[in-house]
Amino acid sequence: MNRILVVGYGNPLREDDGAGWYVADRVAERHGDAVRVLRLHQLTLELSADLAEVDLAIFVDARADDPDRGVEVRPVEPTDEPTRSHHCSPGALLAAARALLGPTPTTYLVSIPARSFGYAEALTPETRAAADDAARRICDLIRSSR
């Protein structure tokens, strides 16, 4: 069985910014212990060590631009963009993992259209529907990777 990591990130106290956490919870409900799921406020360099231990990594985040584009699933490649101690992109994490630890996993970024970032714990109805779609797509990726 493949080793799989799903990382939902964002702020669940800021409405749609919590979409990554919401999706991570749905994936955990469907796959249980077969998938390692993390819920983080932001991506940090320490996460690169986790990438060295998996075959498939999926990052999930809310996207503020162009909410009408819908859910996007795109492959992630290592990038040479600068990393900061308290925030990294998925591509920068892959580059760090490759530089420090060798081969990197197949990696995707799933971005969910967000409409509101107010102070609330619930997703807007549109973002919740998109997040449910994202969870289904991630489960399909997981099934096809086995």
C-alpha cells in the first residue's frame, strides 16, 4: 500500500479559509488510518521531512482569486522560490525535501474557491459544495494511486 499524506491548511476560524481543514476531515473519515492527514494553519519547512516518508502528498487550501473557476487539482513540482521559516509553498517544501532527503513523492495541490474570510467557523454554502467536490477528487486520486 502506498504511503499517503493529505495536508489541509488555512484558518478554520476565518470562514472559507478553513476549507483545507474541512476537506482533510472528509478524507480522514473516508480513509481512516490508510491515509495520514494533517490540519495546519500554514506550511513550514519542517513538513519537508514528512514528504520523504510518503509516495503521494496532497495539499489542500482555499483560493481567494476567481472563485468561479471552481476546484483546481494540479501537480506540484519542486521550485526554487525562497522559503521563510514560518511559511512555505508546496513546491518549496518539495525542493527542500529533495535537497535534504532525496526522492520526493507525487504531489498535488487542490485549491478550493473561497468567497468570504470573515470571523466564523462555517464555510459559505458555495465553498462547502466546492470542498465536498475536492474531497471526492482527492479520494479518487488516493484510489488510483494504490
